[in-house]
Amino acid sequence: MVKHQAYQPILITDASRSQQDQLHSRQVRYVVMMSIRVVCIVAGAILVGVKAPLLWLWLPLCAVGMVLVPWLAVLLANDRPPKEEHRFGARRRQRHLDDTPPRSLPAERPHPVIDAEP
């Protein structure tokens, strides 16, 4: 028995990223930000060691980098993309889909239907 149902195609550009891909990008972002913290610590130590001019300006900047960057790194590492129903574009897209009538398959390209029941 072949059933022809109206369908709404799913665009690959609308597909969300996989959980593993999201986790990997958050891990990379965390490592990069913590590397910036290490650079701030090393730069602060070198500036103190060589008694650099304008030390009063550079040390607070390095201290802010050492305190603020790890805090931001943790926040961004724990962040995830918004759920689909909370995204503005998804609501607008859904409203558009509700207004348009469903399309049916073209007659010249029938597709096989696999039915689990005999």
C-alpha cells in the first residue's frame, strides 16, 4: 500500500549542530581563553622582572586578564545554543510554515513507503 502524504522538507541549513560538535567547540574556546590567562601571568612576571616602564599601567591590565578571562571562560564553556522554540528565527519560520499550505510530492517522482505492518 503506497501512501502519499503532504510533507514539509527539512533544509540542512536548519539542522542543529550535534552535541559532540558543540562540546568540542566549547572545549576549544575554553582552552584558548585559559591560554590567554597563562600569557597574562607570564607577561606580568616578565614585566615585573625587567622593571618595564609604565608598570603601573601594565600590571593592572594583566591582573584583569588573569581574573576576568577565567570567569568568562567558564561561563562560555558552560553555555549552549538556545533551544529551538526560544529562537526568534524559529518562531518566524514556524509562523511562515503555518501560513503556507503543505506541498505534495510530484507525480513523476513517487517514493517507496516502507510499512512496518504487513
